[in-house]
Amino acid sequence: MATRVLVYMAFDFLDFFIEKNGDKMKNGINGIINYLMIGLFICVLLLGIYLGINKYLKYKEQERIKNAIVKIEFIDPLEVKFNSDILLSDLIKSINGDILNDFNIDTSVVGKKEIKFEYINEENIKVPYKFYVNIIDDIAPSVWLGNNYKIEKGSNKDLMDLIVCADNYDDHPKCAIIGEYDINVIGNYPLVFEAVDFSGNKTEKKFTLQVVNKISSSSSKSSSIPFRSLYNEYKKDNTKIGIDVSRWQGDIDFQKVKEENVEFVFIKVGGQNGLGKDYYIDSKFKQNIEGFKKVGIPVGLYFYSYANSVKQGREDALWVIDQIKDYEIDLPIAFDWENWSSYNRFKMSFNTLTKASEAFIDTIEKAGYQGMLYSSKNYLENAWQRKKSSVWLAHYTSKTNYNGDYVCWQRTNLAKINGITGNTVDFDICYIK
């Protein structure tokens, strides 16, 4: 706008100049060139004046900001916990003005973090300001171990692989068993399991290692529960009742399942054959998705993952998207990670695992589907650090006491329903908002 004004002023001047010197400038091409040259000169001159004034005003504003009264008092010590929900204003005890934008501090990385913000001070000056906050991890590693641990004499299993030792942030906590024991000699060995993360947080657990001749296996088979009785108990105005299936349910009679009033189904699309191994598609996936779609039952999916990084979580999602491109998916696609008994082999923190799941869900949702995390109550409470993903809760009880948010609940894996004869099936409840 200012440049346009200057150009208009230049041409006004030229009009005045031509009026006074018109006869001299009307003679052919030379007159036109003179006209243009004078106009260009005046434009450059006025632009130079404008830029000079603008530079001067900026200098004066910088001097004004430089000399502005700044009175800010921060919390002491100026540190916050890893993965905590903290606003900028939570770090400030007092300030001589008003913050322009009170935003959430990113606390997802431990260490010193630079924070920049602007505020209007008591002199009505917009002041830019920066400071540093320390993001700290004060949570000790998790060691999943009871008072006693039993192992068979001569076992070739490594105790360090069997006992889960994981940290909320450190992918490689130092884990060690302190004390002497002999796997080849029957007896009770008092030991200490020690875990230390890179922030210096330490967990110590005393336990007795029991080396025995043979561990007896208990194989008590639970009775199945009729789907109809579960349906009658849990069907409400705000619920939909469904099941989830895979190859373990064999060949399904989809029409009979439909007649049992099943309102949705989650189908296993596939998974990996192990950590770092190839993908496989569930042998009944195509049959299941086409069969349930044919009888009009809404379909969601789940994928069994071995992801141990953000990159792998994203690749898992891309593989799923490629398998389902020919189908319409009505319900969310769930990330299912259940490798807790071999967790140490994955060399990752709960933070890394959570980020892998979020990478899967984000990739799924960018492709136009809904994403969801599947897990049991115990691991939702003790491992996952999710903040935004929807949850499909697995908790085999008549009334869950899980306090977190969830959109679906896997109530039992022992439902017996007409149309599925190969095995029992998981019974699910999803909630309508």
C-alpha cells in the first residue's frame, strides 16, 4: 500500500513537470524516454525514502522493546515432569502484563527445552521472551516380578529375557540380577533384581528364585457363556453388541450370526510372524470380511503387531491399508500389541511403544479410516502412555473397574454363538455417544 502511494506521488509530480516542460518533451521517442527516466528516478528516490523511514521506525521499535520493562518470575525449580500436561502459564508465578498465547509445553523429550513466547507488558509493548525449562524423568523402571520366581532345573531360558525390565522413557535401562544361583541345582536362591535408567532412577526387587525339577502345568478349562445371555445382560440404549473373529473361529455361518442380533464385528486382517519378520494375512480374512459385509453387519479390523519403533508402526499401517483398499470399513482399525512375555527382546521403552502405536493410528487416520488401540486393563494402566488414541479395552470380568476412557470393551473370550462352531468367540460391547 505504501509503495503504491509513493508511485502515485511520483506520477503526480511528473504530470506537474510535463505541464511546465511539455513542449520540450513532446518531440518523438526522446521525449518518451525522458519521461520514463524521470519517472523511474522519482520512484527510486521515493522508495529509498520509504525504506529509510521504515528502517528507522523498526530501529525505534527495537529500541522500545529493548528498553521495555520486563518483570517475570518463574516457578522454582524451573522443571516439569516428562509427559506431563503443562501450560506456559503454569511455569510463570508473576508477569507484568498479559501473555498473548498460553500454549501447552511439549514435555515428550527429557532434557533442557527452549520456550519462546510474547506478551504485552504494562507499557503496552509487545515483548518477545525466551527461557529454558528442564524436562525431567523421575519414574523408576518397571520390573514385573513377584516375591518368588520358579524355573525348571537345567532350563536354557535366560532369566534376563523372562523377567520384564522396562522404563517409561529409557529404551535401554541397565537391568541386572544381583546374587548367586545355579540353574542346574535344585534349591531356593535369595536374589535382587536391579534396574537403573539413564536419569539415575533405580528399582530394586528382592525375590526368591526357585529351581525345581519340574513345573506342573495347570490346565483348567473355563465353560463357555451363551451369547444370548450376554446380549440380554449388556444390550442397552447406549450400547451395540458384537464379536471379533480370526481364523481361530473357522468357517462362519454369517447368516446365523446375523440372526443372533450381532451388531458389529472386528476382523483380524493379519500381523507379523515375529519381531522383524514378514507380514501375513489372516487365512480367513477375505472370507470373513466378504461374508459379514454380505449380510450387512458393520465391520472393523485389528492388526497383530510386533512393532518396536515409530517407523515399524507406520509400516504396519501402510501394509494394512494396502490389504483393505478394495473394502469399505465401517468401524475403527485397531493396533493390537500383546508381546509382553518377550518384551525385553524389543529393546524399547513404554514411550517408544506408545509412539509406535500412535504412528500406526495416525497413518491409518490420514488414509481416511478410524484408528484405535486394543489392550488389556493391566497394560493400559502400567505400560501405555497414550494421550489421544481411542481404546478398545480387554477385561474379562462381569463389571470392569478400569477408570480410563474406552469406546469398546471386550468382555470375555468364551462366548458361544450360533453360526460359529469351530471355537468360542470374543464378546464385545461398544458405546454410543
